[in-house]
Amino acid sequence: MTLPEVTADTSVDIRVTVNDGEFSSSATITLSITNKVETEEPEVETGSNGGGSITWSILLLMLIAVYRRRVMQI
């Protein structure tokens, strides 16, 4: 079943009647159609590659330098 596109949450009542010539039966179904709000995914900038790795490299070299200074003083 394809439901219509809606701009707000909507309820639709569907009544089905079956008849075999002698007996008949009816049923009502209520369908709740929820408005789907489509959001756009934010674009990810890919212009900078590896810019954070230089920071970690410098930090690692500084830690090694501090460690070597302490070892040399002992």
C-alpha cells in the first residue's frame, strides 16, 4: 500500500466490507501517517589531511626531550 505524502501527522480511516451474497462483514482500520521531516546531512570538509598528526608528533618529541633531560641529570 502506498500512503500519501503529508505535511503534518494525519490519521486515515479505511473501511473494508466483504459480502458473499448471504453474509457480509465490515472492519474499519485507522492508519496513522507520520510526517517525515527530511534533514540534509552536513557536508564534511576533506581539504585538510593529516593536520593533526604533526601536533601529536611535536608533543611526542617534546616528551622524549624532557625524559632525556631527566635521565641525563641523574
